[in-house]
Amino acid sequence: MSKRYVVTYESAEDVRETAPIHFAEHQARWRQFSDRGELLMIGTFSDLSGSMAVFTTREGAEEFVKGDPFVLYGVVRRFEIKEWNEALGGP
């Protein structure tokens, strides 16, 4: 089993209005982490209640959240980082 680190975000009430304002910055940030190989997956839940991302290290997850515009500008109301045991997945 591989250890992964899952970040879950809970959307703020006004996410439909605020997310588009900060999306380009948020996307640039996650692309940096993806290019470095630290971010494996990221996406929103269909009902826009929140989103999740899967990282290879806790340090990467913490660094991402600390500077994510969605956190800094209140697009999300709260987040959580959890260690996850990947039983079936990619390399």
C-alpha cells in the first residue's frame, strides 16, 4: 500500500461568485504541484459542496494549502488533510 495525503475543501456559501475570480491563480498553483509530481489528482464534487486533491506527501499538501488562493481569499470555508492508504491505484 502507498501512503497518500488527501486534502478536502468545503466550499463557502458564495463559491459560485468567488471561485471564478481566483480560479486562474488556483489553477496555476495546482499545475506547479502537478508538474513537480506531488499532486496526483484534483477536482470538485459535482454539487460544488467542495473539492479534493491527492498528494504524494503531507508536506506537499500542507505547502499547497498554505498558499492556495482559494484558501487565502475565502473560496473555501475549511479544509482538512488526511493520510490515506491507497490499496489500488496508479504507480
